[in-house]
Amino acid sequence: MTDDPRNGLDPEDWSAFRETAHALLDAALDKMQRAREGRVWTPFPAEMKAAFDQPLPEAGLSGADLSAQLEALLPYGAGNTHPRFFGWVHGSGTPQNLLAEIIASAMNANAGGRDHGAIYVERQVIRWCRELFGFPEGASGLIVSGTSLATVVALKVARDARLGFSIRTAGLSAARLVGYASAEAHACNARAFDILGIGAGALRRIPVNARFEMDTDALRGAIRADLAEGLQPFVIIGTAGTVNTGATDPLTELADIAAQSGLWFHVDGAFGALARLVPGLEARFEAVSRADSLAFDFHKWLHVNYDAGCVLLRDEALHRRAFSDRPDYLKAAERGLAAGNPWPVEYGPELSRGFRALKVWSQIAGFGTKRLGEEIEKNCVQAAFLGAKVSADARFELSAPVALNICCFRYVGAGLEGAALDALNEEIVVRLQELGIAAPSTTRIGGRAVIRVNLTNHRTQLPDLELLLAEIASLGDAAAGETA
Ligand SMILES: *Cc1c(COP(=O)(O)O)cnc(C)c1O
């Protein structure tokens, strides 16, 4: 067999490749520089869908064709890079992150373990997070895809710590674990119960008060009732910033109850916990530092480009016992590439993992916590502004107090009620999205459909919110007229 004259999968013509790469970088930068322009969301057109509905290719594309197909995707994001994206909880990303992604991709590091740069960058990020949230020196952490996976990791440690680590091999068998979260808690918590074999039904949903915060008397009652039934309560999940309204559970009280009852205290701080960076809000999030585990995202309110989240564990030893097994081929060493222990693989379910840490490091190092906190604060001020505008206008009705960065309200100016009013508000949101004007989302509060405006967007400015309200009112009147 003769030697293949090609250069493996590397370019045969590096100067042509450089040219293509530079042009593509410029296209990406243009897209980012023009984040404010044009439509918020542009549906993926039929011809683009067709371009991504092709049979498995035997032969590869030319460099020019591949590059053209990549560039053609740029207009079709979800819209979260636009200043009038207000849906769900999406971060808006930064151009600066592109630089870190280029370097990470060029290094192509596998951050599951071994002794190399990515491992030390991730440790730096975890140490910063420990400091940010007031976790002790010995606390451990792991960068993951997002809060959903962070929650699975955290609750696995909590589960194994409660039942004894032998269940890692023996399985759950006769365990009857139960846990507690508010009725407003994110679905990822019940899903983690499901994934961990505890069962989503074993997550008790505790009612909330008028501010959508967990009712701690009801929590105490639920724990007592479960103990009386011979069940095994093991975790209280507090939310710092709920998805529906931005409410934060009374974390200090939850930490106290967990301590008194010998339960694990987990905090879902996906976006809200970062509001700790806002002067004046520290007290609300102070007790995050008492959590046994914390799950949160970098890709929401810290605007790291998707995806990146984090789990922090107060007790490194428990964390490691829940995940560590080092078969022969992953054995630790004092020297050489197998040094640099402990490895990330000992703290989570993944062995091979990308270099997410670099873009997180770059975001925090590049902007600093003060600057990042100012953007968070700006969003809170904007939410309050929107809430005040809505409250002062008879055509709107505020649906929940503005606790942080989310404003839920309804357009009531068309004189509709009940199911017709629900349908109208849902229709308004869909039209705003389809017209490319803005992208809020909807939720239900007190059984009623509402327009939900979430502000985790560093590009949003007050005129964007004024425009949003004006458009809602005019679309609302038009839509009501059509259905009347
Ligand atoms: C977004 C969110 C989650 C899930 O986080 P992902 O990063 O999407 O996995 C969990 N909890 C809350 C409160 C959230 O806002």
C-alpha cells in the first residue's frame, strides 16, 4: 500500500484555507456587530431546511461550498442576540466569547482529565465561582452544559450521601427518598429525580405565597408528614430566581430548616444567583453560600455563549465519592500526562468533555465581576421600569410583582375576558415573534395566560421596552378586532 499523499484531514492548500477562514470570521463579526439590526427571529426558510435534509454524503463539499453553507446559517439564530429578545431565560452572548471559542477549538482539548492547560483554566473558574458565591475553600465544582445537568450532578451527590455510597453498585432497591421544591421550581429538578431513579413524583411541590416564594410552614408540614409515613426526606431545593416570575425563595429559612432536619440544601440559581453581583441585592442571595450544592448557568445572565453551566459542591469528598472510579486505563500518576489530579471525570458523568472553561474564563477575566454585575443591575432596573409602565396604563394588567428581571402582564385593553383574553395574549406574543418585532414568551400565572418579558439581555435599552408596549397595544387591538 502506498502512502496517502494527502495531509490527513488537514487542508491541502493552507493559504486558501486561511482566506476562507478570515472571510468567515468577518461574516461572523458582521453578524455580531449588527446584533441590533433587523428582525428578532427569522424562521428557517424552506430552502434552508432542504439544504439540511440531504442524504449522507459520500464525497465532501469543496471548501467554498462548505464555507457558504456555514455562512448561510448566520441569520437563523433563535434571536437571543437581538436587544428585543425577551423570551424564556436566554443570555445574549458576547463577541469577545468568539475569541475564546477560536482558541478552544484550535487546541481541541479534552478536559476530562490529564495534565494540560484546560484543567488549570477550569480550576481557576471553579475557584472564582467559589469566591463569588461564598463557598468554602475546599468546595469542588464542575463546568457542565447547563443547570439541568448541574442539578443531576448535585442531586446524585445528595442522594448517594443520604443512602450511603454503596448504592452506587447496589442500586436504589428499597429506598423511599423524597425531596422538596416550590410549586414554581424549574422542571429540571423533577427531571433529575426521574433520571436518578428517585422518581419525579418524589419531589414534593410546596405551595408559594403571594410573592411566589416557597411557603415555609407548608414545607415543615410536608417534611413532618413524610417522616410520619416512614419516607426518607433528603433534600430541600431552594430557587434563586424562578423562571415564571423571578421570585427567590426565603433561602435563609430554607437553609435553617435543612440544617435542623439534617437535609441536603440545594439551590437552583440558574440565572438569579448571579444577581448577587448587584449592590443592594446581596442580602437576598446571602444564604446561597450555605447551600450544600448550587447549580447555575454562565450562558444566561453572564452572557457566555451557549452552552455553559456549573455545579458547586460544598463537600469535595462527597462529590468525588459520588462519581469517582478510575479504571486501569485512567489511572492517576505523579508525573507525565496522567498527573494533574484530581481530574474532572471524578466529579461528573462525562469522561470526554470540551474546553467550555475557556469561554467562561474569558468572559469573567475580560469584563470583571463589576461590569458583569452592572449589566445584571441594568436588566433589573428595566424590569422595574416595565412593571411601572404596565401598572400605570389601564390597557395593561400586571400579573405578578416584579421581583428581579421578569415582568408578567396581560393586555386587557380590548375588553375581553376569560379564555378569550388568554387566547388574545397568546396570539399577541406569537404575532410579535412572527413579525420579527420582539420575542417575549408566555406562561400561566394563577391559571391565566400572560405575556412574560424576561430581561437577561445586555443589549436591551429602555426604548426597546417602550416599543414593545406600543406594539402589544396595537397588535392587541387589531387581533381583538379580527376575532370579534
Ligand atoms: C434555565 C433554568 C434551568 C435550566 O437550566 P439549563 O441551563 O437550561 O439546563 C433551571 N432552573 C432555572 C430557574 C432556570 O431558569
